[in-house]
Amino acid sequence: MSIASRAVLLLGLLAGPLAAAEPPFVTELSIGFGYEGSATDRPLVVLDGAPTAAYAYSADGRAHGVDVAATRWLSSVGDDGRTPLALLPFVARASSVSARLALAGTSRDSFGSFSGQESSLEVRLSGDGSLREADLSAEWFFTRSFAVRGGFEQEAERETAASTGVERPSGRADVSTAGTRSSSSTGSLGVALRLGDHEVSATGSYGEADLTREDASAFTGSTQPYFSTLTSAGIVRRATVGTRLVFLERRLVIDASGSYAGTTSSSDLETSLSGPFAQGRAIARGAAVEATWFATRRLGISAGFGTGTRSVSSGSPGRLRPVRAETERAFSMRARWFASERIWVSLSASRTGTEEITPPDSSTWQRFDETADHVMLGAALRF
């Protein structure tokens, strides 16, 4: 074979992958539908250091939601014919602006009871609520290896609940209602550094939250009705560091992150008798890792694990005491498949287990165990 023929053959082999590349895109629109079911029970109550079987508690929750998002890249995202399609925006390093809106409807039911030597008490509760989330974020690449990220998120939640309690053998009963409204606003700013195909990032967040809860109870006995209003305001500060590692010619991606958050709050309870004032503090720590394997350019399969702790203290100003300690573990699986170069569908599932001790470090305490399963089906279009 002549030198000229060899050169033509080499150029043909090099051009082969590029010939399969798709035209660039600048926009992605996505939509997802999710369902979550949770179950909570109280397997252990300890009074003065001794377990007791006099208390029982169980709860179930459900949530249905829809999530829509749009991303606009300020320059075209190209296809080199070799990189997995899901990674094209990451590899392109193009500045972008994203918007997201999520709506969810929630409901929960719970039952609690106490059995003593001479009397017993049963309480049932049902509640329905709604959740709205909206956020706007942007990423700007100053160079091929350095980017600045920022975002703003707004969240609002409402719930209306009603409960009934019956005491035996007296037959005394009460009916209670509760209405809760909460909202939060959070801003974030961070930087990302690319080291070849790898990335390290750091983000700081600052947010404000408020909550109002109105309770009312009516008794069948001679006791007067009870009304109360709880108002609370808090500030959340969070720091997050993360990394993305890309191996095996972009076939294996590992994402890892760690976070630390501190929350300070103050609350005021107004009742028909008094209006105590209290302060609170919460410390949360978390870490998560997820690995994604691209079996083909079109198919990616992910598995993840996350863990976290949260400790809550409250009390009068200057005299905070621990009231709750939580430990959380989460497992997740996700598959994303490109039906074509511009359309993808995804299916994700996760299970989160939470153990709560209230109050911790005390001779009298109770433990709650909650398991939440979440499933989401999504699809997106690029153009």
C-alpha cells in the first residue's frame, strides 16, 4: 500500500467518529413526575431508664409531584461522537442559565395511643398540604478551567390538619385543628475548578425561613377551648464541597459531596394564657457519593449512598438544651436512556431511613424510625 493510500485510510478512520456526531444544541427542557410514600413508627419509649410498652405510634405519608426545568447554554453544546450523551454539557464547559419549578401535594395520617393502669388515650390525625419550589441558577466559565456558580431558591409550604382524641373510661374527647404556613428564601454562590476532565467545587449558601402555626382545640367537657399561634423565624448558613471524577474514557463518573449547615431561630408562642419566647439552633452534617457507569453512549446507570446527622437544641435565650437528634441514610438508583440523540427518559428510585431520638442524652426519651421511598419518571428534549 502506498504512502498516499495509507494517509487517506488514516484520515478516514479519524473522521469516522466525527461523522456520527450530531449537530450542537443550546436548550434542554425536562419534566418529571414523582411519588413518595413514607412510614413512621415509634418502636421504643424509655421512662427513667426503663423501656415501656404503654405507648404506641405509627404514621403514613404520601406525596405526588411534578417537576419542570429548562436550561439555556450561552454557546452551542457540541458532540464529538465519542462522549456519552449525558456528559456533553459537562464536557462542553459552556456557560448556562437554568430555571426550575416543582409542585407537590402531600397527605399524612397518624395514630398514637397510651395505655395506663386506670385510663387510656387514643389520638388520630389527618393532614393535607401543598409544596411549591422555584429556583434560578447560572454558571459562568471565565476560562476553560474556572467557573463561578450562583443561584436563588424560593420555597413555600402549607398544611391543614385535624385530630381527634378520646380518653377512656371517662369518655372525654377533644377535636383539634392546625394550620401551618412556612416559606424560605436561599441564595448561593460558589466556584468550580476543572482539572482535565475532573472537577472540584465549593459553594456557600445563606437563607431565611419563617413559619406560622395556628392551633385550636375544643373539648366535650367543661374545659374552655384552647387557641395558640406559633411564629418562628430562622437563618440557615450552609457550606458544601464537591468533586466529580471521570475515568475510563468518560465511561465512569463518581460524584461526591460533603456539607455542613447551621441554623439559628427564634420563636414566639401566643396562647390564651401566656406568650413564652424561645430560641433554637440546629447543626446538620451530610456526605453523599454517586457512581455512574455508561454502558453505551446512550445508557447511564447510577447508584448512590448518602448519610447525615442533625442535632436540634431549643429553650429560653441563653439556656439551650438538646431536644432532638437525627441520623439519616439514603440509597438511590437511577437509569437514563437516550431514545435518540435529543430525547432522553429516566427512572430513579431511592429509599431514605431516618432514626430520631427525642430528647437525646436523657433518662426519658423516645425513638422514631421513618422509611421513605421515592420514585420519579422523567423525560427531556434538547434542541
